[in-house]
Amino acid sequence: MRKKIIAGNWKMNNDLNESQSLVSGIISGLGSDDKCEVIVCPPFTSLNEVHSLVKDSPVKLGAQNMFFEESGAYTGEISASMLKSVGCEYVILGHSERRTIFGESDEWINKKIKKAIESGLKVIFCVGETLAQREEGETDAVVKNQIINGLQNVTSENLKTITIAYEPIWAIGTGKTASPAQAQEVHAFIRNLIEEIYSKESAENLIIQYGGSVKPDNAASLLSQPDIDGALVGGACLKPASFLSIIASA
């Protein structure tokens, strides 16, 4: 039985005080419940403070991005070791906003994934198609390409530290959500692809999250699908009540 993982991607929201307030509300509402894995991914400026608040709770700390070099002349970038030093266990890589707004390629994402694994970070690896690609019937081809390229030279042992998040780009921040059946179809495709690339055991153990306008009112129907193992939550994770409601659904 795969354990559900609910991760909150705060994106470019919350200063230090707002971060403290949000995570305190989540911890208070969650109590000692650890039936599913709960991860919060604040901005870099809040990571250290949030770690001090979550370290004695069931909540895990993640970052929203990192660079693939250890150190050097990379102005504005953050390394894996820096994330580890402030208590991060997870890092989100390949998010569609990094791909589309900042031009990150599959090659760069692959380098980041390998560096994260080498550094002992667990990865939430995001894949997904645009609305145009879906309407052209290219969803499977796009997702397959992103996964094959993103996981180049990643071993089956490495895969144990990776969660794949399927996030249709057309459903992120738009209020549109893939129907449970649409999401399940792509999740099943991803699991079958992992079986082809790796093994049946790897596929069965892989956690696949759904991301794309997940809210309290649709979380239960999405999370009840056989191949949906959690959620990567955006806007709905910015208020304790809505994030806790999604966790309760899991």
C-alpha cells in the first residue's frame, strides 16, 4: 500500500512572518497524525525558520528548486548542500513554471535530479502537458519524453527517492482541474511507462502525485483513484484550513 504524499508548493508567496503563521496553523491542525506524508515548500528566505518550527512535527520540509552545481559563480542560485544545511528533505524539480517561464530544459532538470539524489535529497519530479498538446492528443508523448529525458542515468535504486508529480499545465492556477478519470488515465500511463523502463516492482512502489488546482472540494475524488498517490498543491496550501482539508481527504 503506497503512502499518500501531500505537498504544499507555496511558490513566491509569504514573507517570514506569514510563513511562520501558515506553518504553525498547519502543525496545530495536523497534530500527531502521520497517516500520510505532509511536506511544505516555502520560499528560500523562509526555509530555515520553517525548519525550526516543523522539526519536531510530522511535517517535512522541501524547497521549490535548486541548481545542479555545488558552488561557484551562479548568481541567484541555491545548491543542494545549502538546502540540506537548512533541513530540507525534499526538492521540487521540473515544475512547469520553471520550464515555461524560466526556460529549463529536460537536460537541466535531469542534471538537477541526479545532483539532488547524490546529495541525499528526495525529489518531486514534475511532468505535464499544455492545453494545446492535450487537444492535439499529445499528452502521452509529451509526458513520456519528459520522464525518459528527466530520468536519464537514474537507477532503480535512485528511483526509490523520487516522487513523480503529474501536473497538466492547463490546470495550474487556472481553476480548471483534470477530471479524476483524466488524471487517473495519465497516472496509469506513467506507472506502465516506469514498469517498461525499470521493473514492475519499481512501478508498483512509485508515488505519483496529481497537481493542478487541487482544492478541498475535489481532493477526495482525485485521491480515490487507484494510481493517484497524493497531491502537489498550489494556491489551496496557502491557508491552513484548506490545506488541512486536502490532507484529511488523503
